[in-house]
Amino acid sequence: MNSRDLQLNTELFRRLVILILNIPDSFSPDELLGIRQNLEDIAYSLCEILVARFSNEICQADERGYVILKETQSQEKVLIPFHFADSFPIGEPLRSLLEIARQSKASDNGTICFSGSANYFHAVNEFLSDLDFCEYFEIKEEEDRNAFVQSLERTNKQFLDHLISLRLRTKCIQTKVSNDYDANQSIPAHNFDYAQLIFFGTFRLGNNDIDVLEITNLVLPINPNDPDRELLNRTFCMQEAPIGEWIPQRLLEPLDIKRYANFLLTEIKKYLKNKNFVKAAKRALPLSRILFLENEGNGIIDALEPACAIAALESRKKLLERVKHLKSPMVNDLKSRIDKLDKYGENEPNDDILRDAVLKLLNRVDELQNNFLNI
């Protein structure tokens, strides 16, 4: 496929996303299915092009819209959504992240996914403020529910020396189990719907430095035969790179894309209003990717580059305040990492550049929306 074909496919995908943002409630399931099939056809064509980036890796295009990468050492399969495949970590950073994923996983019975900023590892110049995972725990019968609870108890004991908190959540209220949680205490089996593990761990950088950062794993028990939509709506498939084969939802469902794009737009506007331009830019970057707005996206990356280093430093200072009382050797590693990042604290992010880069994207989105509505 030549550059003209690439341009044509990205333009077609962009138009479909704008269409999805304006889908009326009257759209039928058959019409939505037709849009999804068109999205998947275009995404597959784009995946075939993106495979070339991974010339030193074993990978292939997948018809669902993923580049499937087989990591050479662990032989683990990672499903990389096509719209951020060009910024996804590869080589030693990926191996280190996979090791963290294995340690973070609550159980072997399901799939854990990279979520959020880790997927834009190269775009943010390898400065991560934190690391997020989403784990789909496959659950079909009552004994699976018991296994889910036992896995949380086992994970809690495993991470007790660097666990910040284990939060048990329902769909309407939250119960928090603090970091002084008694590891011998049983977790109640039926008064919560999902869990969130927050701890801190080490990450090997390419220059042999050790980074320490906060890690969150959102664990959702999902019946593959009857997925709970409310639980699936706690996350966004389009920001996840699954490790493994089973995933409970399709990447390119039109209504999920609409939900994700509207979430990003709402968050961007909220952070702009609050003058948190770094957060606004971090939300704007994935929006630029799903709309294939390369110029606007590159402008956001350029604006974020110095700001991400400062954000990484500040996030680790806050993490140290939360964990300095814990008896873990990683606390000293964290202090060492803060010392190395401290040189970035002398700089200040340029709010004007960040704001202008985000507004440029929003203006472009408004232009696309207006052009669609005027057809």
C-alpha cells in the first residue's frame, strides 16, 4: 500500500469517527454493524502498513484492528490497537513492562491490558507519571467468583510490603481497604463488583537506571457469555493493549468509540477551564490519534515533551509521601529516581504552548464537525 492509499484510509477512518460522534439514537443495530465492518476493514489495511515499524519483532496485522506482536523472549502476545502502534514501546522497555504486567496480574484466569499513557511511551519521551492496567477476570460460575476473591487475597499478601491500597468497589459506592489491611483477613465475596489495586513497583529504563512509579490495576470480573455492560463502561477498549488472546469486547464498536471520544473532549475542556494544560494535552493526544490528525498530534507531543519530565518528577514526589513509611527497599530506589529527575524541576512547563496546541486540535475537530453537519 502506497502513501496515497494510507492517506485515503486515514481520511475514511476520520470521517467515520466524525459520523459516529453525530450518530442519532435512531440508528439501527444493522446500521451500527455496517459502520463497524467498515471501520475494521480500514483498520486492517492500516495495520498492514504499521507492521513494517516492527521489523525486528514477530508481528502480524489482525482483522479486529490490532497489530499482534509476539515478544521474542517471553513469547507473550500483545494486541496493539492500530491508532497508537507507532508510539507503543518495543524492545527492552516492552520486556520490562511485560514483567510488571505479570507481577500486577491478579490471576491467570483472564487478560491484563496496558492502559493509558504506557501505550504512548515513545510519544512522551519515555517519561511516565504512572502505569495503569485493566484486567478482565473471566468468570462464569459461582466457583469462579470465589476464585476471583481468593486471587485478590493472594495478590494482597504478595504486595503487602508495597501495596498502597486495595479498593473494593460497587457500581454505586466504594469501600476502601487501607494499606494496613490484615493480609489474613478474608475479603467479602458478594458485597463488591470489582476491585482496584494500587501499589508501587520498579521499571527498568533503557540506560540501566531503575525507575519507580505508581501502578494501578483495575480488575473487572467479566462473564464472556454475558458481559456486564456497566462494568465494561468502567474502561475504554480503545486505550487498551491486551496481553493474550481473550478480550471481552471489540475494539471498534461505534458506540464505544463515541463514548471514548466524548469522554476525551469533556476531559480536555474541563482541564482547560481549570488551567491544567498538561492534563488537557495528555487527553488531547489520544483524541488526535483516533482522528488521525497528525499535524495537531505532533504539535501536542512537542508541547508535552518538557512538561512530561516535570510531571514525572512531581508524581514521584507525591508517591514518596504516600509510601515512605512502608518497609520496602523500593522506597530508597524511589528517592534515587527523584534525585535524578530533580534537574527537571528547575523548568516550568510553557502553559501558553500547551494551551495553544490543545486549542488547535479542538478547533480542527470543530471544523470537521461543522463540515459534516453542513453536508
